[in-house]
Amino acid sequence: MNLKSYLAARAAKVDAAMDQFLPKAKERPATIHEAMRYAVFAGGKRLRPVLCLAAAEACGGKISKALAPACAVELMHTYSLVHDDLPAMDDDDLRRGRPTCHKVYGEGMAVLCGDALLTEAFIVLTKTPATKRYGAREYVAELARCGGSKQLIGGQVMDLEGESKKLGKRELVRIHEAKTAALLTTSMRLGAMTANASPTQLAALTSFGYHLGLAFQVIDDILDVTQSTEVLGKTAGKDQAVEKTTYPSVIGLNASRKEAAKLTKAAMVALKPLGKKAARLEEIATHMLEREY
Ligand code: GRG
């Protein structure tokens, strides 16, 4: 199967599982369940869950066992987007090509929607089958650590506190390690755990997730400068407009492109211990480097 069909098929599997896991839109109180579904089924790329499934396969596992953590990481990701878009944070009107959650449901409901999505992530995660090496304790610790004050929340704090300052590359990398790279790494690790990954396999996929996550963020910063709002589905040029520190603003566009390629190469090198089973992950990494939205 070529990569485009593979990604579409995997995203469809994730969507079908997500539809089963989430409370129905009419379940009372309906507004919150509608809002959760509005945020989740808004046409995201499903990159994190697809990586989670691919990580399971790269360790010889079955994707059916990795669907719950795949949905859990997407739920955590969607919560972070809903809260990040709020007026108190990035104040964005557009996400995934549609009005942001708070624009449709109001600020109070969007706060609750993010809270509910985050909580739901853990409910869904508990449906993951245990393996010889890993069970509920390891799965929950992994996702909670990623979402906590040292990773996602911590990264957002550094981001908020850096808003009025000119940051250097080291501070910028620290923010993206805690935000984008952390969630991509956890997606890989949870997928690997469902396949009873050996310590060597887990370490390889951890390193892959870290480097790919940083590369993804560099590309995201580049696209903010080079693409249109229509193509991105979110407000283009936003970083420049609010004078946010980004890779292009710190090292320039050309050096940013080189940095993304270097990080992607490092991600590929990390896959070596997995041998041929990692071929799909290599393809995904190349695709992500070349992505246009
Ligand atoms: C806890 C509020 C809060 C925030 C945590 C992860 C994060 C920090 C905030 C999310 C907003 C943001 C700009 C994250 C950077 C990562 C990124 C580029 C997200 C967009 O991911 P895509 O392109 O989005 O995969 P889709 O819509 O395709 O899922």
C-alpha cells in the first residue's frame, strides 16, 4: 500500500475507534458531548495515533491492541489545542479549517470541553490490553507524565512566560521538547508498549519520537511563514504577528530547513535496531519533512 492510502486507512481506523469510545453527541448533558465531538472530528491529520499504531507494528505487535492508546494520545492532543486556542492563551479563531471550539460553544464550555477530553483520554487508555512487561500502571504513568507540569503544561508555561521576551535557540528547543516532542514520543512509547517492546526497542522509538517531534515543530514554524491560512486550516503568519520566538525568527528560514532535515535524519538513525520492521516509520518521517500543511 502506498503511504497516502496507508495514512488514510489508518486515520479511518482511528476515527472509527474514536467514534466508539466517545460518549454519543446526544448523551446528556448534550452540549459538552457535542463540543467534544466537534473538536475531535474536525479533520486533524491524526499523526500521533497513526504513529502509535505504526510503533506497535514496528515492534511486531497488532494495531488492534494499540487503538485505545492511539485514541488516548489524540484526545490529549485535541484538549491541548482547544485550550491553546482560548483567548487566555493563543487566542485563535480558526483550527483545522473551522471556527475554534470557544468560538462555537463559548469560552466556559471550551474550558470544560478540554477538561473532558483530557479526562476521557485516561478512560480510553484503561481499555488497553496488558502485555508481559506493561500494564495499566505503566500506560497511565506514561500519558500522565507527558501531560503534566514537566512536559505539556510545563512547555505551555515556558511559552506563556516567554511571550514578551526574545528567546534563544536553547530556550526554544526546551519549550518544544516539553510540548510537541513529548507527545510524539509518548505516542511512540505507548504503541511500543502494547507490543511488549523490549528495552532496546522502546529506547529506539523514544529517540525516534523525540527527534521527529522536534523536526515536526521546526516544519510547523516554517509553514506558519510560508503557507496560507486556507492551506493550513489555522491562521497563517500568526507567529510573526505576535512576535513569537520561532525557529525561522531565531536561525532564519534556510537554517530552519536544514535543522528539520538534520533532526529527521537523527530520527531515522534511531530506528536502526528495529531493522526492516521500521520501514513505514521511515516513510512517515520523510513525508512529515516534506509536508505542506
Ligand atoms: C496544555 C493548553 C496546553 C497546551 C500544551 C501541545 C500544546 C501545549 C499546545 C498545543 C498547541 C500547539 C501550537 C502545539 C504545537 C504542536 C503542533 C504543531 C500542533 C498541531 O499539530 P498537528 O499539525 O494538528 O498535528 P492536527 O490538527 O493535524 O491534529
